[in-house]
Amino acid sequence: MTAALNWGILATGHIARTFARDLIDAGFTITAAGSRSPGAAEAFAAEFGIPRSHGSYEQLVADPEVDVVYVATPHPFHVETALLAIDAGKHVLIEKPLTVTRADAQRIADRAAERGVVAMEAMWTRFLPHMVHLRGLLAAGAIGEVRTVIADHTQALPTDPEHRLQNPALGGGALLDLGIYPVSFAVDVLGLPTSILAHAAMTPTGVDRQTAMIFGYDDGRQAVLQCALDTAGSNRAVVLGTEGAIELDRVWYTPTVLTRYDRAWNVVERFDEPVATRGMHFQAAELERRVAGEPPASLPIEESVAIMGVLDEVRGLIGLRYPGE
């Protein structure tokens, strides 16, 4: 893969490490890393052989050798760090969820348009090979009329009250960290819902530990979605149609096997394209294509903004509020 842009990594936590490793393995160029801690930036740069490190986000986005900034801060800080990079004239790939609210997501989209740069949500699952194949099958009518999407993202994650996932000030809870995956998937397949039902159970710290959602559509289609942060589940997904079904094996939102069935659930096709890495470089390639002038293959920024609106509505239904709201 030939990389056209120089990447800067903003924040140096776990997800940034995963992303950097995939980019390097795929032949992309990471020019600089930035952290609020000079020591953390230096250590990250040394770990991945990155030429320069910056001890502040401001220094990173001001680096003239950086073309695009990957924003890897916790999501309550996405809007301020993304706008910082956009105002410096950088393209941005922003970890999912794009922000905490639709209003903040719209701010990013508007500012990127004003500055003439590309802003994209890092929903890496959308660009994995099996997802690209899925969209092709659905577009070709391979399972007839699509009627139902069923997907879950359920994990057994830390329950320590001090952990980020349990902390309302850090956007904690299952919905924004885990539920964004099945919600984005349902919107990808079915579009935006016209009605939403949701129910949640909360943690002692006031965030959702599990949330179930049903999306309704005017033509009768449905999505049944679930997320949880204290119970590990099957993490499979299925799309049901009038002439068959498509099932995504565990873990559906990572590189996995896709199986297509006919109406009697006989196997018609198995799609298994191995990915040597976690697969986070596919989204980087998508952003570089957009910068080169190609239209979005999936998930334009306007759709990411609309998905944040869906999450806002779910939060309203389950009573999930964050500080300042």
C-alpha cells in the first residue's frame, strides 16, 4: 500500500498504539506523535520509530510535516482536539464515537467544511473487507428485501468505579463505547430509524452497564441491538432478508468470516479474507482517498453526525446524562 500523507498521532493511549501498529505494518507514514506529557510522546515515538514527538497537542497540530491528525483522546475531548487540528489546516480522523453529542459533531463537520479539510469518524469496522463485501451483496439483492438487523457488542470490561468506562465525566458507559458499533452497523444497512425504543440498566456511577435498542422504520424493517460492558456475549451479527440471510461470525466488528444462506439456511457462500493486522489501516486508506478527491465509500461525515443524533435520542430514553448537560 502506498501512503500519500504524513500522519500525526494525537494522544498515546491503547487505541493509538493499535492504530499506529496497523498503519506501520501497512506501509503508511507516521511523522509525529503528540501528548500532553512530553515523556509519553517521546516513549510512544521511540516505540514505533516515529521521527518526532511533541509535548503538547498544539505543537503536534502546528508541525508543518503533518498532513492528517488521528485524534485518539477520550471522546468527551474529541471536539476540542479535532477543532484544534482542523484550525491548523489538518485533515482529521477522529476516534469513534465522533463526539458525545450531535451538536458537537456538527461543529466538527461545519468547521472542516469551512477550512476545506477532510474530517472522518474512525469507525474502522465500516472499511473491513467483509463489510465491503456485505454492502455489495445487499446492493445486488442477494438476500432479497432486507427486513432485520440483529447485532450485539457485549464485553466483560473493568468494573472499577475509577475506570474511564465507569466515569460519566469521561463519557463512560456501554452505549458510546460499545453500542456505537451495532448502531452504526444498523444505520449502514437500514439507514436512519424513524422510531427508537431503548432500555438500560445503570451502574452505581450513573452510566449504562447494558442497553438494548429496537430501531423501527416506516416500511416495517427493524434493528435489534444490544451492548453491555460487564457481560461477554457472542458478538455476532445477522442481516435477514426475504430470500436469505447473511451472518457475521464472532467477532463481527473485527475481521471475520461472512456466511450467506438461502431461505432454508443452506450455505450459499462463505467469504473469508484474512487480515494480518487488526485492520485499522483500511480507514486510513479511506481518508487518504477522500483527501485525493474520491467520494466516501461509506460513512460520510454527515452520516456520522446523524448517528450521534441517534445516540442522543437513545441517551434521552435511558436517562444517561453527562456532566454539563
